[in-house]
Amino acid sequence: MEDTAGRFADTADLPARIDNRQFDPSTLLWYSAPASTWEAALPVGNGRLGAMVFGRAGEERIQLNEDTYWTGGPYSTVVKGGYQQLPQVQSLVFSGKYLEAQTVFGRYLMGYPVEQQKYQCLGNVHLFFPEQSNVSGYKRWLDLETGIAGVQYTAGGVRFQREVFVSFPDQVIVIRLTADKPGSISFSARLRGVRNQTHSNYATDYFRMDGARGGLALTGKSADYMGVAGKLRYEVRLSALPEGGTMKVENDLLTISGANAVTLYVHAATNFVNYRDVSGDAYRRLVEYMSQISGKTYRDLRDAHIRDYRSLFARVSLHLPVTDVSYEPTDQRKAKVSDPDLAALAYQFGRYVLIASSRPGSQPANLQGVWNDNPNPMWDSKYTTNINTQMNYWPAESGNLSECADPLFKMIAELTDQGSQVAAQHYGCRGWVFHQNTDLWRVAAPMDGPTWGTFTVGGAWLCTHLWEHFAYTADTDFLRRTYPILRGSVQFFLDFLLPTPDGRWLVTNPSSSPENFPDRPGNGRYFDEVIGAFLPGTNICAGSSIDMQVLTDLFREYIQAAGILRTDAAMVDSVRGVLSRLLPPRIGKDSTLQEWAEDWGQTEHPHRHLSPLYGLYPGHVFSYGTTPQLIAPCRRLLEQRGDSSAEWARAWKVALWARLREGNHAYGILKGYFRDESNLQFFGNHGFPVQVDGTLGSAAAICEMLVQSNDGVVELLPALPDEWSSGSFEGICTRGAFEWGVRWAGGRVTQATVRSKQGLLCRVQAPADVVVRRDGKKINVRKLMGGVVEFPTVKGGTYEIKLK
């Protein structure tokens, strides 16, 4: 792909290679028709900037996003003195007066404003091609090898092609138009803003569309929402560089006639500095971005983009059995689900989405990644932390994309600001706490009403991602930098946990199991004023199962971190004591793992959330090795919840069945996700607003089927379905700072290599005797119990593992 001069080949011949089946079906999405809706468009992005490419002939639309363009401005939701009412709430919960407890919590401990801010659509580029109404030979694609979206078709005897990518090194959206006959490119362009119709103040938060030197300009400001003044200003510039022909700009219309080729550049910036500071100069930033590409050719920008993108994407490859269907358009592949290699494409698309929506210096991937066309998106397109935000980052470490988690880690650190204020003012506790949602402004108090707001372990769950990064990288400097965050979360729960009325156990109170309502005596019905509907009573409780499991992980990880860093011995002793008193998992009368401390049923059957199974995946509370007696109750609960559900829940179920080592069951659910719950390009929530959590969660789940590294042992092919009987992967990472390459046939490993990043001991589950070599020299292998072998490694060393 790259020649000796560092140049990359163009894609003019890609449609021909598609026709001749000369492409890798695990890294190319392609279609024989343009996108009819936004949900079917193809995403490109660099973390900060995003675009959705429709690939239309007569009128192309490229929808734009910038990750710091949200409603409102810096604000706080902390309510001072709420902690004074906390004992009353806790007493009511322990007394079984749940509706009364919810009322008091809602009145005194909820954050204010109760709702948060919304991620916004930046605008749209429209390209009008008057002579291209009838086309033939149409194809559009997203090449995961290069991170470039394209379209090609023939109209009026001329073959036209467009490429679109978003450069991380040059911070620009690039659109390239070419034709196979000189002087054939003629079109007009508009750069259009999008106004928030529901929450805007007309004429004060509007936008302007103007002509500018060499292109078009769009300027505007964010809308006010929930009493929070819109403080963001944004600038967008569309610049055109035609090769041949003529160009003119009249008002807000750019027209190009008779060009041989045209390159369009879209730059965007806001005045956002950080969650507390909007003193930046959007126009000055825009000028700086524009000057950065001065003197660079399209080829320069394209090559730099590909080189940067491939430095991440090319780390991992995955190949599964290929069939004739594998070469068909992606929408047809998804409809048939008879193509094993479709899972490899979905896996690589998930990695692509993470690269495109979360890079160092950007905001984290939100509910829709970085792509949103609606100024009033469902669920505000923000950060929901009772599963969705965490799921977005499940594939980061195993998928060899650790850097892409940097924005998440920065957000966690920023949440400790208001999180410490909420801990003090709402709960009277040390440390910091965060609940189930936040936005660009990093508010941390309970929101959306007490039904959702009593989820106090959102921040604790996020802290487990800090530990996972260390587990995969063994980066002690990172652990040292983030240790205060981990410690602060632990401090909060040391203060917040209460003994149960019998004094035997410690529990969270108030608590909830996300979005699920227990069926219990006297629960009644509750009118939630935020959503304007009656809910089946209240879900407020003490010691939900997910709370106890998340805290089990948090406390264990804190103890390990403190031990590695040799600090806080006295606090570690306290945490060990509290850990031993956490309410343990309980088995209900139906032999399933209980969702609550009490053996209650649920009002919704089956419920979409799988919160009581956090400890099986992504957590480390349950496993065959450490809690074999709890595997059957976990399985029964998972069976009870069924295989169908929302897109993100299906991804979670795939991962859970993979942890249970039932590959065929996991694969059946995965195929259902492809068929029923994903859009044409694997974005989740088919028929509803797009979400990327299912996209990224399914990528992590596919990886979990191929390799696991729990309880300090690496298992290769632990949940391999029959249809993946042969295949290979390279570059997948495991805990212990190892990077693996595996080939298999007949469902058995035929070749494995492992590269040690930090020189730690490597433990592998081996069904037979193994021989390990480095540079041709045999390495001493130690056999442990349970068919596990262990061997020493050196930092940077690569080892060949052969089964006898």
C-alpha cells in the first residue's frame, strides 16, 4: 500500500477490485446504493471532528460535528446541604417505605437543574450536481484500511469519484472530487447551519452563513437550555481548491465549473477550553487550523492521514472463514448472516469507530460517538454511565488501542471536581462520587429524577477502567498518576456504606439497579415529572447486586494498586475490613442470581439491563476458577433475560455467554444483533436514534470469544463457535501486557506467538503439553494446576508456542 517514497496508492480502482473480489472482506464496507437516511450514511472522524457521508449523486450531503459543540456553558448541579436529609432517606429505605424515600431524595438530593446539556449538530455541507440525475456503476464504500469513505459512479459518460476523510495530524475534513475526463467537474456548494428549534432563543443563538475568501463561512453560538446560558461560539469554514475551471462565491453559494479536480477543506473550532473555561477564540483557532495545511497538497494530507490512522488500526488483524457471501454488499451480508467473516468486519469496524471518535485531546466517545445530526438528540447524546459509556471503551485495551481511552481517563479526572463537591454536599462524605450521566461540563450530581439518580457507583465503575488500563499495559507511571482518583472513590464508599439493620453486612443506601423496577409489596406507581409518565413504583433500595459487585472490584483493585505503589497501608487495612463485610451475592428462590438484596421479582419481563451480571462481565467477581458455585445462578439469570433485546444489551449478552465459554450461543446472539439491531454500517439501534455502544460492545465481545485473560491466565479460543472453525488474528492484547498472534484450524490452535511488552510472567491455559521458544531457543515451562503453564518473559521478547 505504501511505496518507498512514503506515498499511498489511490482508490480509483477499488470498484473494479470489488467486482473482481480482489479485496479483504474483513476491512471493507461497500454498498450499491447511496444512503437514503442519516442512519445509513458512512462515518468518518478524527476524535474531534466527525462527518457522515451519504454518497449521493445529484445532491450530496456531508453532515458535520465538532465534539465540543454542546448546549449551555459551564455550570454546576451541586445542591448545598442535601446531606442533612440523607439519614431520613436511608431510614425510610431500611424501613421499607420506598416511595417516601424516593420523594425525599428527589426533593433534597437531586442535582439542579435536573436535566443536563445536549450534544449538537454543527452543520451540513451540501454539494449540488445538476447533470448527475441518472447514474450507473454506482458503488460507495468505507475502507477500514485507510479510514477513507468514497463513492464512484458514471453519469453522462464520465466516471466521477469522491473521497472523504478526517485528518488527525492536520485537523481538517477533506473532500476530494475527481473525474476521468478533464473539465467535467461542475457543482455548487452550501455550508448550512442547524438551529435548535426547541431550546433556542431566536436571533440570539442563531447562526450566519456567508461567503468568504476562497469558500464559505458559518458562525454561531450554542443554545440556552435548562436555565444554563449558551456560552459556546463556533466557526466553520469551507475552502475550495479547484484544479482548472472557474470558481465564484456569491453570498452563501460557492460555484465551480469545468474543473479537472477539486479539493474541499472543512475546518471547525469553538471557544471551548475546558469544562470550566470557554475563553478561547474560535476564529483564531480556525485560522491556526487553516494555516496548518498551507502549502500542503491533497496527496500530502492524504498520506499523512493514512500513516497516522494505520499506526493504530493496522496493529490488529482478524480473519474468519470467507464464503461467496463475504464479497457481497455489506447490507446484503448483514441480512443473510450466513457469512462468518462478517464478524471480523464488525470487529474491525468497532475498532475504526473508536479511533474515529476518541483520540488524545478529544472528548470521549458519547452515546453516538462523535456523530449527531439532531440538535435535540435522544438521551441528549451524552455520557450515560450505568453501562453505555463504559461499553464504548470495552474494546480499547484488548483491541490494541490504549491511546484511544485517554479522553475517557481525562473525563474521569475532571469528574472528581464536582464529584467531590457532590460527595460533601449531597452525602456528607469524603472523596468523590458520580452517578449515571454527565455532559461536556462534567456535572456529577444525580439527574433525571430519583428513579435514575440513586445509582451512586457510576464513578466507581469508571475507576475500574483505570485499573484495566494498568492490567493490560503494566504502566506503573499511569497507575501512580491515577491512583488519587481511585483512592478518592474508595474514600467516598468507606464513608457512605451502612450496616444492614441486622448489623451483619455493609450496603449502599440509597441504591438502585439501573432502570429496573422490583415487584415488591407496597411499591405502588410513581409519576416521574422529568419524563412525564407513570413508572411502576420506585426502584430505590439498599445494596443492589451491581453496587456490591462494582465495589468488590473497586476495593480489590485499590488494594492491589496501593500494594504496587507501596502506599496507604493503614487505609488498605480499612478497605480490607470493609471488603469482607460487603453484602455477598445471593441466590433467589428461582435459583437465579438476585438483582437486589431482597428476593424480589421484576415488573418488566425480560428486562434489557443485565446489571446483576456485571461481576461476570465486564467485572471480575464471578468466574469458573474463583466462584464455581455461582456460575449456574449467573447462567440461569442470563437465560431468563433471553437473547433478544436492545442493541447494547445484545452486545453485553454476547460477552457474557463468551465468559461462560458457550461460543455457539454467543454467536447466535451476535448474528441477531447484525440482523435486527444494527444499521447498514453496524451502528446500533436500528429503527431508533443511532448509538455506538452496541457497535463497540460487540467488538469487545467478539474479542472475548477469541481470547480471555481473567484470573491471571490467558485462554485462547475459549468460546469459539463451530462456524469459526478456522481463522487467525494478530495483535490482540491481554492482561499482563501481552500481544498475541494465533492461527487455528478444526477449532484448535495450530500456531501461537506472544510478544511481551513488560517482561512479566506469562500463564496460558494449555489443553496439551506445549513447547515455548524464543529466537529458536527453548524456554523452560512450568506446569501449574488446572492445565495452566507458566514461563518467564523479557520486555520486548517474542515467543513461539507450539502444542504437542
